[in-house]
Amino acid sequence: MLQLLVAALLAASAFGCGIPHYAPNARVVNGEDARPYSWPWQVSLQYLSGGAYYHTCGGSLIAPNWVMTAAHCISSGRQYQVVLGEHNRDVDEGAEQRIPVNSGDIFVHPRWISICAACGNDIALMKLSRDAELNDKVKLACLPPANQLLENEYPCYISGWGRLSTGGPLPATLQQALMPLVDHEHCSQRDWWGSTVKPTMVCAGGDIKSGCNGDSGGPLNCQAADGTWHVHGIASFVSSAGCNALKKPTVFTRVSAFNSWVEQTIANK
């Protein structure tokens, strides 16, 4: 099993994880349309209802046949597919890859508690029914080194098809926004998130810079010194006061706290 995992990780390196063929747009403060295919590991997670599939969450392609998303995006009994190479969800642009996910190939973290997002462990893995075809529009995400923490205000981007405002519509086109990190020392202050935020979480943005419903499960993309992009966060929850609440940054599952679980799950399945 370990040999298979090593082979998968080497394959990811060979395909150049975290290196978009189409460079992301310049930095922005609020959300804007993303440059097409500039976040090529971005996934639209969709569920089947009434004979059609509907977007529910984001996700990240971390191996040719594995997607990482949030545990709270998964509902038992639902049938899912992931769509790769997606940009405008209202238009068939020719790059899309729609891949079903078998119900037995969805693995939610064993310590996830569905009624307690603040308890943490909001992470899930989905094994695709077939490998994705990697190309200039579909690439693998890099994961950060285990236990890596980035400094306060480190520039990162959220991407997804989440609502444009609290209770607002879902956009057709993939959105992105610059969301500087808020370190645990700041985010856990009493008038911020307090004890709700755990060390296995990471905060980013706040005020006008926020994730919203539909962004859940999607990546928080942070560029490393060597130019590669790493998925440091999985969008988890926002304030009950709304998507753009002062001193209530978007809270993400901190991916670097779960490297071992990700590696073991892939190796065992």
C-alpha cells in the first residue's frame, strides 16, 4: 500500500501539481470572475435530483482519481458527480469532465460530527470512478507540507461558485477573491471567533472578503516561494451573521493538519 501511495505522489509531481497553465488574475480585494482554467484543480461537486445534477460544493483534485472536499458537503443517500475543467456552469465549453462517484468511495473523516462544524475535522475524500484526464485545463493541486503554518496576512485566494452575497444567487462563472490569512492568535480573540476556532482550522478574509454558501469544500489557494500553489484550506463555515461579517473571517479546515489522514486513506483504498 505504501508503494502505491508513493507512486501516486510521484505521479502528482510528474504532472506538475499546483502549476496552472493559465496564470490567475492579478490580486483583487473583492470577488471577481476568475480567469478561465487558472485554478485547474477546482471541482464542482454536484448531486443528483430529479434526473439532473446540481452544484452544491467545491473541491480540489489532489490525485488523478481523488478529490478533497468538506465533510459537511456529504449527505448519505445522495448520488454525486464531480465536474472538472468547469468555468461557466451555464455553458458547455468543451473542457468539462463529468465523473461519477460511487457511494462506497466517499470517505468522511472519522471524527467529523455533522451537527458540530466548530468541532473540526471537516474534511472528506472522494475516489472517482475513473481517472481524470490531466491537461492544460485540469491539473492536480499540491498539498502543503505537514503542519505548515503561514504567517498572518499571507496572501491567499478563495475560488468557487458560492453565493455572491448572503442569500444571493449562485454565479455561473467561477469566482475568486484575495483573502489574506488571519492567524490563530488573531482569529481566536474573544471578539473574533474565540474558542470556536481550533488549531486545526485556518481563517482568511473577513469583512468584505469572504466565502459564502456554495464555496464550501473548495480550496484556499496560497502560493509558495517556488511559485507553486498549495491548497492550505478547505472552506468550512462562515458567521451566522452573514457571509461578510466584521471580525468573522471565513473558517477553513487547515489541510496541513490532516496530511497523515489523507495519505493513509488513499493508501488503504
